[in-house]
Amino acid sequence: MGDDFGEFVRAAMPSLLRYGHALTGNPHDGADLVQGALERVGRRWRSVVRIEDPVAYVRRAMVNAHISRWRRRRRESLVAEPPEIPVDPAPSRLENEPLWRALRALPPRQRAVVVLRYYDGLTEEEIATTLGVSRGTVKSQTSKAMATLRLRLERTMAEGGVR
Amino acid sequence: MSADLDDELRRLFTQDARLDVSARADADEVVLAGVRRGRRVRAALAMAGGAAAVVGVILVGALLAGFGRGEELPPAESPSVPTGTSTPSSGTSTPLTEDTPQTSSHATSAPGAPPLSRTPGQPDPSARRVTPPSAPTLTTSIGSPPSGTRTESGASRPTDPQRSTPSALSSPQRTVTSNSA
């Protein structure tokens, strides 16, 4: 492992936390995602360090881990009583941002496509490679995500929300 | 609207400071500790798997090495095939049948069952052998068979045409019957 991985973690941590926040819509889930991805990368750091851009590699690992976690959690189990709703101790500073609220309501895969496109600036082909899906899937997911965002922003404006 | 949305998304992701998350002071140490813990777990799993594989190989090897050595088989005995004393010119041979009288004294038999041994000289009542009268059978008997049939070796046996069926293990044989008796 060595000190080089420690230096990498210290240097890339702020940007990765921001990326995780954008990806998950929650700073705490984002921090968990960053920690898990960095631990996995650190176990094979010798092979990752040869990659041209290790930060981009970690970001893609975060996207895949986030979607995998969503796939595991989406299998709902019916219960007799509704579970307790956790109280967010520190509401996000973006809670009053309509665009952010609309983004948080998107399914994880659609949100990941939006983040990869507008945060990372990746093309459709690169997004398809990162997510392991076809280019058509990326197109359809992007189209659905943008349509949903527009619809929710229009509703917010119609209701007199802050834009 | 579409261009506005694209611009808004880019502004939010790249410029909005509210998206920043302050890292803990020991965040890097937490990550490095997790990496070390994961490496230890992987090493322990690898060692456990290797040890299990070695034990498995040893057990399988011991099992295969012991297979077939468990019981010593008794030494093989050469079958005591009675040899005939006939000569090729006389055309006699020796059947490998129970024509040889057996005098086993410890043979047991079920009640009502025919005895497994009989005294030489007594005809076997259970024998159902049909031998053509013209088919000569040469037998070699141990003991003193009753008179009536004489083999080339000088022994005689009762003339019983039903007892001279050729054995399945031997070829048809000839019996030289002595009518001079």
C-alpha cells in the first residue's frame, strides 16, 4: 500500500465526497460510498495506480457500487407495520433547491447517468462503458431523467416555488 | 427550457458550494485502517483455504493409499486337477467332475436333502446323467470304485450309463469298458 495511497486519499477525499453527495443525494450515504470504494481500491492499489486517472477509476467504482446497492435494496419486503422513519439530523443545505429535490427523486440509475454526463462530462459512449450497459440504454435513461426533471421543475414553478 | 436545464445542472454540479462535504480530520486514517483490515481478512481466508486444501489432499491420499491394502488375501492355491494316467494311444482322459468319490465327513446337509457325500461304490441316487452307451468315458477315480467299469488306469467303477455325462469344462471323453469282468 505505502504512503502513496495515503496521499491519494488525502488529496482526492474532498472531491470524492462531493461526487458521492451528488450521486446519492445525501452527504452521509455519499461518505459511506466513498469509504467503501476507497477501501476496495486500496486493496489493489498497485494495479490501480498504473491507471492514467485513478480518481476517475474511483468515481466509476462509486457509481457501480451505488447502483449495486440500489439493486439489492429495491427488493421490497412487505411488513405488517411501517418501519420507523429515520430522522435526518442535519438537513442538506440544498433542501430548498428545486432542482436538487427533483434530482433526489430520480431512480439511482437515472441519477447516475445525469451525474456522469453533467458532473464528469462523459459522453454517452463513455457512460455506457462505465455502467456496463448499451448506448441505447444510456440514451433512454437520460431522456427519462431529463423529462422527469423538467416535469417536476414545471410543477414547482406552477405551485409558486422558488426557482 | 432544455438549455436552461442543462446549464442549471452544470452549475449545480460544478459550482454550487452547497454540494461540498467537509471531510473528517481522520478520514484518511479510517480508510487506511479499513484497507488493512480487509487485507488481513483476505490473508486469513487464503490461509484457511490453503490449510483446508492441504488437509483434504492428505486425507484423500491416505484414503487412496489404504485402499486395497486393508486385507491380506490368502495365497493362491493351484487347483488340484486330477491328472489322468491315460496315454494318447488309448484315448483316455480325465473328467473334472465329481466322479471322484468324496469322503468328507464333516459335510452337513439339511434334513431330507440328499447327502453331500457318499461312500465309494454306492451309486449316486441323485445323479441324472445320461451317457450314450457308445460314448466312452474315461475317468480317474481315487479310491476303489466298485467293479463293473474299469478304466485304463486299472480302476473300476460301476457301469452306470446315467453318470457319464461329459463335463462342461472338458471335451467329450472316452471310457473303455471292460467286459471281461
